[in-house]
Amino acid sequence: MVGLEVEGHGIYITGYSGLDFARGDIQGLPNAQFLVGDYVCYNHPPDIVTARSPFMTAGPVLAWRMPLSVLAPEALFSRVAHNLPPHGLFIMVSQGREEEAVAAAWCEKVGLARYRSCELKARLRSRLLAVASCWMLSHA
């Protein structure tokens, strides 16, 4: 299992970084690792790819004090489609229906087909319901 985060060095209010939290989460798990990097550059075929709140618009990128160069949804979703094997699964959690609609359009554009989706009762932010969606290659 490989975890990959484009913004793993940012420090949370707790004083810990995403990398610190991830290392704690995977401690003791065999064959688990966490990398700080951009999935756009990751070229390894997984069985499952997950994405929680991928950057779809400039607002969240700037809120995280990230360079706008990480706002590359076409490159991100193209890489997901490229890396997925024929029956592989892409699971994405978006912050609200509007963000999910933007992400869904990119998924469809790169050849991913919606398998299932649902709104989650948990909120990622106080006012937005999380939307989970599962995707597969449309030609698989």
C-alpha cells in the first residue's frame, strides 16, 4: 500500500504535518509507505486509487498555500486512467455536489465510467456533504 500526498509537509494546527500523521497511521503495517509527491508523476499500476478532495479549483489550492501549478485536474485524472489496470477501481471523495460534478466531468473526459456514487452523512467541512464516487475504465 502506497500513500501519496501532494501537500504532505504543511503543518496543521496541532504542530504536525500530514507526513507525520501518515507515518503514525502506517506504523507497524507491513508493506505500507507514504510519499510526499504529485500523483501526476506517479507511474505505477495499482488495483485501487483513492483521492480525497482532489484539487478542482483555485480556491482550495490557495487556501493550502500551494502553488497554482498543482491545480492540474486533466493531468491528474489522465494519470489515474493511465495507471488503472482493466478492472481497477478509482474511489474519490469530493467536498459537495458542485466539486464532485467538476471532478466527474474530468473523469468522463479521460475515459473513466461511473460505477457508483453516494452522498455521505459525514461532512468534510461544516456546510458541505461529502460525495463518494467509484470509477472504472470505460473500456475495461
